[in-house]
Amino acid sequence: MKLSIHPEIHKTLRPLTEQERTQLEANISEDGEIFDPILYFDCVTDGKRYLADGEHRHDYASRTAIKHSYKKVSHLSTVEQTIEWLKKRQAGRRNLEKAEIRKLKIGRAVTEARKNRTETSPDPVKSVASEAGVSDMTARRYEVRAALVDELASAVKKRIENGSISVTDKELHALSQYKKKDQSDIVGRVLAEEVSSLTEAIDAHEDELATEDISPTDNRFAKAAQDYLANHKTSIAERRQLLELAKSDQVSLLKFMADQKIRSIASGLPAWEEGFSSPQDPLGNAIPEHLISLFENDPLDSLKPPLNAVKTSVAAQQSNPYLKIAVINESIADILRTIQEAKPKVVCPECKGSGCQWCRASGWMPAWAYNDWKAKH
């Protein structure tokens, strides 16, 4: 598509530094295409088609044979209107960028602290949360957010980091389930202002996919896959992912999911592709990485041997008529029961391990807390 670049619009756009330009082109080259659509508008004043946003991507596309796409910003029709639109977007980006960078910085700091933790190190969540001036629950939430952002398509990740789009935690979880090309298509709808939020963009994307009408009985599915789809609720995106696999791989994936008690294709496919099986809690839910050590080696277990040793030592003092052995034994038994009741049983089903009020910001629940949660849901 041939686009004109208006000099007044060009002056509004922030020029890239040489380092930023090099990084942008390296990212595009690695991706194999320009995922973010180049935005344009039709000017009613002179009848020309002008570039609205994406000048650097447009320049790279014009110099190479890289795959790229365009989107029209339909509500723009004059140069003056476009300049005001760009200024508002840039101001909003700066505010969002500051907030998002802070969240990601805290989240990544928690992850880094976990990696470098030693036996004498303080709790990584509490340490980072205290330094950042946020609650433990917020620090855990930011850690999950950062992990999700870091796995997105590079162009989408950059858009979130630089404040181009606002993304809630719920939207981020939903976006992460799509393939990287689909992630960029969804974000492109927001950038072109076809929709006002990422949730609306995801809904619109799903509506488009629905027109493909991928039936569970499609003969491209293996028989085992057809049976699975007939008995499980799946999104169009998940069916598309399944169709990209050979029939033998479809069967292998579903067997892996059954063995590991993974409930959705969106969760099972990445683990299957990496040949990695996440530890599961008794409910069959994957244990998040930051909770694995707690479930596998609960620090409370170290309290039991010395308590039992005290009980044994007390029993050897039968000759002391003033020592209330029965009272001591009862107290020790109470302590052991209290310890057992505080042991982690399941990943919190409410927040999936990120921390919430139900799990007291821990990400997990002991058996009695889970039973309380279950009774109220």
C-alpha cells in the first residue's frame, strides 16, 4: 500500500535512537514479519492516504520483503485531528508506561530473588514487597503478570511495556492462551481503535474464528480428539491449535493431559511441547513454580522431629512425681495438630497461586481452608 507521510504528523512522532531502531529491526527479523499493523487514515482535505502511526515499521517494510499489514483508523479524517489523536495517545502511553514498568520491575525482581535464594535469605516475596512498598499479594500478582508478559509475542510485549495498550490481569491471562500471531491481531484491533478494550478485541477475534466453524467431528481430528472435543468445552482457538498437530500428536497430547490431569488444551499444549510435566496438587491443578518448593519440602515438617523428641524425653521422666507428663503430651499433640492444619494442601482455586484474600495472599490453602472455600462456592 502506498502511503504519504505528512510533515506535520512526522514532527509529532518521536524519532527512534539508533539503538532503538537496531533493536526494532532485530525483533522484526526474528519474528519473520511485522505483527503490529501500520495505521493510516484517508484525509478529506486533499484526498491523500496518510500514515497515522507506525512510521518506523513502514520504513522497514518498504526496504524489505517482510510480511506486514495495514489498518485504517476510520474516525480520523484530517491532519489536525490525527496530530491531536497522536498527542493524546503519547501522553497516555507515558503514564501507562511508568505504571507498567513498575509492575514488571517488581514482578521480575521477585522471580530473580527466588532464583538466588539461599537457606539464609529472607522470603523473596516479602523482601521485594517491602522494598517496593506494596503488599505481599500485590508482589505475587506482579510476578505472575511479568511471567505472562515475557512469554507474549515480542511486538505485543513491547506494546504493553511502553504503555501503548492497557491490559488487566484477566485480559493478560486470556491473551496468553493465543498463538503469537493471534496475539498481535488482537492487539492490533485495540491500536486501530476498532474496539475500546482488549476484552472486546478478544471477543471480536473469537467471533471471527467462529465463522470458520471447526466442528468437533472434523475428519482432520483423530478419533481420540473427536471424543475429547465432544465431551469437553473448548474454544475455537484451542481447536485450531489441535488441528495444527498431526493426528498421532493429537493423541499423544491428550494422553499426556490425561496422565498429568491437565484440564485444558491451552494449558496442556505448552507443557507437552516442552516435554515438561508440572507438579500437580491433589486436585490435579498445576503448582506454580514459586510454590513447588513449599509443596515438595514444607518447612513445617522440620518441627515434628524435635517435638517428638521432647515427648520421648518426657516419657523417660516417669519417676518425677511433680512432672505433669499427661499435660505435656496433650500440649505436644495440640501443637502437632496445629502444624498439620497449617500444611499446604492445594493451590488456591480462587487465584491459581497468585495470592488473594481467600488464601491470605499465600497462593495456597491447607485442607480446612479449601473445605471452607468449597462450601461457599
